[in-house]
Amino acid sequence: MMKRRQLLTGGALGAAGLVAGCECGAPAGGAAIPGAINSRELKMVTTWPKDFPGLGTMPERVAQFITEMSGGAITVRVFAAGELVSAFESFDAVSNGAADMYHGAEYYWVGKSPGFNFFTAVPFGMTISEIMAWTEFGGGQALWDELSARFNIKPIAAGNSGHQLGGWFKKEINSLEDFRGLKMRMPGLGGEVLRRIGASAVAISGGEIYPALQSGAIDATEWVGPWNDLAFGFYQEAKYYYWPGFHEPGSQLACGINLDLWNTLTATEKSIIQGACQRANNISIAEFTHHNAIALEQLINEHGVELRQMPEDVMAALADASKTVLEETAATDDITGRIYQSFRESLIRSMDWGRISDETYMAARRKAFDL
Ligand code: CA
């Protein structure tokens, strides 16, 4: 066990202004010295199954980077969902100090405040670059800090699973009528939107989806995208794979750190944790983009999956219902209203810019590659 408050004296950290051998990281009664890194072991709980592609490996990466960047002074012990606490207990565990940090998706904490939805993904919301723009520059982080501080947590973006596809259906969807009474697994605000167009949305955890499809308890499901969906083998029970998704256009994942602990960290320690989260964020964007494309080819070529585009009238009805659901969510309380307002302003700015840049360019580009 490493001794807490013991200053690391490694040569690699010399530039951080350390005095070798001195116990001056956080002197009793005094302020922490900005450049110090104190030896400590942090406990990280997560909302993911152990080693699950992309999701379960992301917190392992955050932990590894923190250790590497701190020259081994800070180690992080990662607990998969259920190992220390269940997935949905992660937030409370960090809030009350039973764990030091969590890695998860903020929309799991909607029971605390619906405002948390916006920091992961909402129906017809932000893509990866748009949510990064809002978080970093559009006022998102300040509101996120304000909301999380009410629960004694400091939140940091630490991953993004990218665009999530429309999902797996046992039968073809030809019009809005086909959604009436359809039992589909979709949690959160996306599920509420489905209810508004007449579907029967159910929220079950990842591991429960396959048996529910198999038994006929559900007719359709979304999960993540080709990479993660292939891993669960949904194509064996539902052969129609629909695009695009509307419900999670770029789900941002996060680390939440106990705020009391965060406030005792030195500037260098905070920077290490933020840097580790940011690095994990970048890698996850690259790996989901890469693996989703490869898995999609496998699903079509090796497993005979039928790719279908969601009909326009369905997408239009989903957009109408989303507008209502988002506005109702925003009206829940003051802070959720302010979060939605900030989110909306940032997204509209991004859409105006995107319309004359990426959006048009990406469609036009295909011709240069004979697609
Ligand atoms: Ca999902």
C-alpha cells in the first residue's frame, strides 16, 4: 500500500518544482503546493461490465494514464459494475466518499436531476464535436460543475461512444404505423420519445437485451453501434438494422470525482486527472469510429444483416416528439432549464456552421471515392 500524502520524488517530475524528499505536498494547515504530486491510491467504480469493448476498457485507460502521467505516484483501482457497488450506485458511492471516482454515463443519474441527460446525449442532440464545443467553450462545463457540485462531485468528460444506430428490429418499419405497440428497448429520453409516437419503450440493462429479444419480450432494441452490437449478437434474433439513430447522436461519457477530494488536489494532480480523461476521450472517439466501420462490414457480409433507412415520416414524427420531450424536461426545475437553454443555443450555432461545412461537404465527398 502506498503511503498517502507521501511526496513522490521521481526525477521525471523535477520540472514540476518538487523538492526531493520533502513531505511538502499538502502541509498540515497550509495550502497544497501547486506542483506537488502525492502518492495515493484512488478507487474508481464504473457503470460497465469488465473489459466490455470500448466502454469497460475506457476507465481502465483513464486509470493507466493517471498512473503513467503521475510517474506512478497515483494509482487507480478500477471496479467493474457490481464489483464494489452496482452500476447505478456508482454516483452515490462517489458522492458520499465510499469511492473516489466513477466512470459512467451521466444520463444514468436522471433520478438526481433530469439536467444530467444533456451531458451524455439527448434525442436529436449533439454530435461528438458539438458536445465538445458546448462543454469546453459554450458554457456547458460551468453548468455541469454547478449541477454536480450539489452532489459533491466534480465531473470531467472522459469518452464518447459516437453516433448510436437506430437499432435492431424483427420486422421491417415502413411507416409510423409500424411503431404502434412496438415493444422496443430504449432507456432515457429516447424511450420517452418512442412512447409519444405510440411505441411501448422498455428500459432494461445491456445484459438483459439478448434474452428479451429471444423470448419475444421485446420486438426491437437499440444498444450502441455496430462494434458493441456485434459483440452481443443481436443479429441472430433481429435481422433488420436501422439507420440513422435519433436518440444518442454522440454519447459523452464521464468521470466524476468526489468534490472534497478534488478540492484537496494540487494543480498538477488536477491537471493529470483532466489530461488522462481527455486522452481517453480522444482514443475512444478514434476507436469507436474505426471499430464501428469494421463491425458494420462484418454484420452485412458475414451475418447477412439487412441494413434499412428509417422512413422520413418516422424521423419527422420522432423530431416533433423530441422537441416536446426536451421542452418538458427543461421545465422540470431551474437548473435543468438553464442547461437546456445553454445546450440549445450552442447546438443551433453548431448547426448553422455545420450546414455550410461538414454537412454539405460529407455528402459531396462521396463522389470523389465513387461511393
Ligand atoms: Ca444506447
